[in-house]
Amino acid sequence: MREITREEWLHLAIEALRPEFEKIEFPLPEKIHVSVGFGYGAKRESATILGQCWSSLASEDGVNHLFISPELKDEARVLDVLIHELVHAADDCKSGHKGAFAKAAKALGLTGKMTATVATPELTEKLRELAKGLGPYSHATLYPMGKPIQPKTEPKPEDPEETPEDETPVHSGPKKQGTRMIKVACSTECECGGYTVRTTQKWIEVGMPVCPFGTVMEIAA
């Protein structure tokens, strides 16, 4: 018997959870897309965002898209995050984390701050039983910041020339900067000649700086 993929596992979980939504008269859409991955615009600063649901209005086929963070591996935790996103899907993201969303989430056994719910102990036990019936969740935890440092068995001679830049990258994207201040620069072809400043991710999300000549700057490579 072949091992099912993590997406197949999640789809099976959705079908198993449908009756629970029917019981509280908050039915799920007939079709739902679900994948393992980081949601659009996810930042490491928002590591507590473990799932994301997209409204049917954002999808070409009018179907909700759900994403479950690849940082999660524990089956019960995966399932309780899935339930949170399924509540959004049932509501088609209309209520945010209030109103109908909050009422349904609590009825299903989610508790805590509605933007970051967790399963009650009772729901957790039910989800562990459900996970046993589904079989193994074929996923290995992804560490966006690199694997946790393991204790060294042998001391490594210090290299005075070693810097964070020498570390092996954990992804194919831009290198992680060694400071929280992010270097932003203008094109050298601009009249400013390559104006450079440093700012934080917080202000970049508000809007990219512009050089003295009005050109929108970019994060330096």
C-alpha cells in the first residue's frame, strides 16, 4: 500500500471533519483546495501565522485555497490549524476572526485568542484519534531559519574570519542580512547615483523609501 501525500492526508481530514461543521450548522464548501506551504506575504516576524485561507473571490475557479505551514509536523496541531482555516472557508473569510467565525470556532473546540486559536484538551484528544485513522502525515518539519543548533561533540577551532555570510544558506532566496536594519538602495543609473539607506522590515511593509530624486528604492542584493 502506497504512502499518501500530505495533501491527500489533509483532504481526507477535511472530509472526516465535514460532519462536525454540519452539526453546528456551519457547512463547508463542497470543494476546497489545501496545500502545505507558507501563505502569501508570510514573514518570519509573523511566525505565529501557521495557516492561511483565501476567499473564493481571489480564486479563478471560485474555490477557497488553504495553506498549512510546513513548520508543523504534529498531527493534532496540524488538524487544529486546519479546523481554524476551514472555519474561514465555511465563512468565505467574511467575518475575519469575529462574529460568525468566533462562534463557529468555539463551537468546534477552538479556544484562546481568535487570531491564534488552539484546540481545547478535549478536541486535541479527538484529533489524535482522527490522526490515527488517517495514518502517518507524510511531512518533515521545515525550519525557515535553519535547523536548531545541535550540541557539538568536539570543540571546533575558532575561525576569526568566519562571519554569518559564510553560513550555508537554507533556501535559494536572497541572503539573510546579519542585522535587523535592512539595506535599501536606489539604482546607480538614477541621478542620485545609488542613494543608500538602512531601515527595518516594519517600515518596508508600510512603503519602500524613495531617493532625493523621487525614485522608489529596492532592497539591496
